[in-house]
Amino acid sequence: MTDVWQAIGKNIAVTLDRPFFIDSRRSVGGGCINNAYVIESDGRQYFVKLNHAAMADMFEAEAEGLREIAATGTIKVPQPLCWGSVDDAAYLVMEYLALTGDGAAAARALGRGLAAMHRITGAHYGWHINNTIGATPQVNTPGRDWAGFWQTQRLGYQLQLAEKNGYGGRLQSSGAQLLLSVPEFFSGYTPAPSLLHGDLWSGNWAAVQDGTPVVFDPAVYYGDRETDLAMTELFGGFPPAFYQSYQADYPLDPGYKVRKTLYNLYHILNHLNLFGSGYQAQAQHMIDTLLAETR
């Protein structure tokens, strides 16, 4: 990987317009998708993600998403510095932030910040580029019909992937029924196209030393803010202070209690496609629950 690190050092130097020679690097936890490192030169540290060269577009879209969130001034994110590919590797270099935890005060501030970010709206649902959710392509073709967007570009896309991956039978037949029923969940409710983090589970936020909350690893697009809130309830959930402060600043529609299952089905189907059959029963149960709401 020597050529990769040389290329990274040169790109950082060009971006900063000053020399940068990597003195040290150490591997850190980067999740199940990428390899992650902290590099240092003369006391300056940066966070680096590495993956196969085919994932270069993923890193470019992630950098664009971080910039989109940063531009709102609502929630702190690590600032992307540079990205690229060399030989068989792609990389993304970001500001290094020393993360210390996720206590109640930080969670409360995160709730306020997310509510403020969700008040930033676009002209349409989707985004100007596609990105990824985990390692799965996420299609963001802009449109003005939210129910149609969720039918085709979110649930429909994941169900098609599931069929290709061998998950057929009742998952597909009941999934097809649910797709036809999606508009029923939006009777009397038209969400604003809010700026979304897109992958907001408990592993994608923390706080820096002064308690300021930070979010990272986004899958940005514009859509129903309930999708972000729904995902915070998956995989362990967020502290109560987060929900209390969010609700105080930007109360949710009562229909969220039902729609959150519709939104989280997208992520469970994605986990089925990424990680295997351990998520099939959960996906099927969610589909059955949603179909029961339409009868």
C-alpha cells in the first residue's frame, strides 16, 4: 500500500498548499465497509478511509454530503479534505476529531441540531447525485412525489436486490403488495423535502471534548425528516434526551408511529442484502405489520 500512502500525502500537500509527509499511521475502527486510519505529520492529524478503487464514487459522494451538512451550520461534521484513487485503492481524507462519547448533554444538543437541519429544505425529494447506504448504491433521482420516491427508489430498489440475492417467495409477494399500498401511508400527510443525514444510527454520532455532537458517515438526500428519526430507533436507539429536545423544537406528526416501520424496512432490507439471511425474518415481520395497517 506504499503507493497509496504516497498519493494521499501528495494530495494533502496540494490541497493544503504546503508539504505533508506522513510520519505515522495507525489503524482505527472504521466499521464493516471501509478500512480506517489516523495519519500524522508534524502534529497534524487526519482521518483516512480506504476501500477498493471501484468505491471512489462512494467517497466523493460522502464528501459532498458532509459539505452539504456543514454548509447549514446546524450540526458539526468532520470536514472532508481530499479524495481520490490510485492503483486498486480509493481513499477519503477528513479532519480528525477526537471523539469522547455520547452523553445526555450531547444528545440533547444533537436533537436541537437535527431539528434545525431538518428545517433546511430543498425544491424536490432526492439529491443531485447518487450515493450509497452502507456499500449499497442509493438512487436519488430528484422528484416531487414522495410516496413514489419511497416506492421505487427505496423499498422497490431493495426488494429487487433481495430477489437477485435469492430472497424470493413470500418476501417478494408480500413486498409487492406493500409497494402498491405505500401511498396509503401518506393520506393527509405531505412531508417537506428536508435535508437528511440518511444513515443516522447510534454508531454514526458522538461528541468532541467540549460536548459538541458530531455526525459522520452520511447518506445524504432530501426527504421526509421522519426517516432520520426512524433510523435512530434501530440498532440500540438514541438517549431519551435526544428525542425530548428534538420533539420540543420540531414535533413529529402523529402518523410517525406507523410510518417509522415503513422507513426502517428500507434499512432492514439493506442489511438483508449486505449481511445475509439473519435479517429476513425481521424484514418479513415488518412487511406483515405494515400490510395489517392497510386492511
